[in-house]
Amino acid sequence: MKTEIVTTLKRRATHILADLRETKEPVLITEHGKPSAYLVDAESFELMQDRMKILDGIARGERAIWEKRTLTQSQAKRRMKKWLE
């Protein structure tokens, strides 16, 4: 992963963005020597967002199992049928 100071980002934003689009390699932006932000290309960001939604769904399912909030297959089919109509 590349690292750039915020001043460099301000001065060379167009170049940094062009490089980012080409390499797809995230850029860590630092301020005063400390991490401040990550710069990623739009496609990678959207993919990460989709993955987070999937992981959130899995976590909710696991929580439902722990809390004994589960359905039988026939109950689930009935609910899905109502939802899809």
C-alpha cells in the first residue's frame, strides 16, 4: 500500500487519482505522521460495501440462531411467499 502525506495529496491529487485508477492500490493519507484516511478507487469501495452487507447479513443470522429466533423451512417459505408477492 502506498502512503502519501496530505500535503502531497493537495498538490498532486490528479496524478495520485490517475495512479489509483490504474493500479487499484489503496493510498494511506497521513497527517502529522499519523494515518488520517484511505483513498480507494470507486469500484473497490463499492465491492467492499457489498461484502460488508453480506457479512452483516451473516452476523444477523448467527445472532438469530444464538437467540433461538429461527424458523422451520415451511415457516420460512410462507414468509418468503408473502414477502415476494
